[in-house]
Amino acid sequence: MPSKLILLTVLLCCPAWGQGLTVANFGGANGKAQSTAFLKPFAREQKTEVVGVEYSGGLDAIRRMVQDKKITWDVVEVESTDLKTGCESGLFEQIDRSTLPHASLLLPGAVQDCGVGAFVWSTVMAFDGSRFKEAPRKWADFWDMQRFPGKRGLRKGARYNLEIALMADGVSRRDVYAMLGTDEGVTRALKKLEQLSPHIVWWESGAQPPQRLASGEVSMSTAFNGRIAAAVKDGATQLGIVWADAIYELDYWAIVKGTPKLKLAQTFVSYATSEEPQLAFSREIPYGPTHMGAIMRDDSSRSRNATAIPYAVDLSMAGSDIPSAPSNLRRSLPFDANFWIQNGNAIEKRFSQRMK
């Protein structure tokens, strides 16, 4: 997910109450937004403590807990690839749909065997508008060094970059994973990336793209949409986002296998994916709700005029800065976690050999 930090435990509610849940997330601005929208209100509603823990992602810590039968985290935020791998490895509880009365109102793919969609986030093209005469519009512009000079920031690794390279090379987003499923497709994507190689500045932390754009080290970069929005809010108004062919995916809430607080954990997941908390979260940080009611109510996805009929508002192309708004979902590539689970190791090996 977008922001992964070091381990830090924060007590979020009243120490006089009984120990409730420990919820692990990826911290940063995202963690703060979760605290405001999910953790603190849930603690007040349930009259219990909620402890928020920041972790750096992956399954190692969770695997040790389950193997040692020493469960210290109850609910964890996980990326889509880790959700599937962890579920198949028996690290997470199965989701009981009877605890999710609003399941039918969640985005397609939000309810998985071992997880429920916490929010939607996107990898987007970000740029410094002060550096160019015109704004870039598509991934092909990311490769155009004459019209858009300057270094390019890319997340280190093959994932996302191969999809982007193919779209920059003219492959429709609808055909990207079919193309990547062939040796020819992977070769084509790597060849396209090699063209950009002299100009690439690799990043590993979600904080790096807005920092490097603001400092002038790069003029364009892939980035997590929430990080760029936060930078703009903090004064970096020269930064812009291109939503066309962004790559979106979901982070999920999963319940650690064997937690003695299963019922409370299920209640939390249901609460955190319901309409009001989801709306509150998207107003704290522009990651997208998974609940359709919250998506439709999000202020940034509405476009009305004085004579508009409230029930006739068409949100399909209304401007928005959240990834799950119809205007952004319909022109974005859904990340295929299954593809990367099945093919990731082999592709990453080829990537590391070619992109030294």
C-alpha cells in the first residue's frame, strides 16, 4: 500500500476501558486518516480501547504470530497480493458474510474469502506543471523527453512499471495483462523501459515522489495519488495528476487467524467498510471508498449547477480526486493481483537482469 513505515504503537482511546483491538496499518497520512475515520469512532462506539500499529507490510510478522500462536494484532491492512497469499497460507480468518449486511453495496472484488476492501488507491502519473508549457495527458508523454524534459521517477521493481510501459507503447489497458502473459509481452515492456533507463530515478517510499518533484530532482514520476494530493494541500500547488490509465487496486482488512477477539474484529471490519466511516475517511485523505453510498456522496465527485435536478446527476464523468469515483475508475486499469502472484517471481528476475 501507499505508505509503509516503521513499527510504532499508538494508544487511541481511554486506558480505563478494557483492551479491545489492535489494528495494524501502513501509517503516514493514511494511518492518521484511519485513526480519525475508523479507529477512534469505533473505540467510542464500542467503549473499548483500540491500539493502532504501523507496520511495513508483508506477511512475515503475521506468519510468526500464527505459527507461535501468539496473536498480538487482530485486524491488519494488507495489499491485494498479500491477502491472497496469506489466505491460502492459513494466516487469515475466513470472512463471514453474515457480519457484512452492506456487502452488496461494496465495489466488485471488495469482498474476498479472507478480506474486505478498506479503500481504493491508484498509482498515477504526477508532474510538476511549472516545468512544462503544456500538461502531459498519457503515459506516452512520460517517455517524451523533448516535450517534457527532466528525470523520471519510477517505483523500484517490475510491478506497475511493466503495465505502464505497455500502455505507453500503445497497448490498450484492456489488453495489458493478456500481453504480459506472453514472453513477447514481457520483452516488449522491458524494451520500452530500457528506452527510459538513462532518465530514471528509482523510488521505494511513497514519500519520495512528491519530495523529488518539489525539489526539482524529477519533473514527472509515478506516485500514489494520496501522496500527491497531500503535497498539493500542503502548498505544492504546481503538482498535477494524470488519471488516464492510472492503475488502481484495493487494500483490504483481514483478521489474523486465531485472534481471541474474533467477534470484535468482525464488528470493526463491518464498521470500517460501512457508508459513514468510509465517507469520513475519503474526506480525510483522497483514497477512494469501497462503499457505493460513500462514493456517490463524496463531495469531490459531484458536479452540479443551480438548475440541476438532484436525482438526475450524472457522476460518470464528474471530476474527482478519489480513485473510486466513476470518472476515474472507468479510465483506469484494475491491478491484477493473481497475475503477479503467479508470474511475479519470474518477471522480477528478468526485470532485475535488464534494468541494472
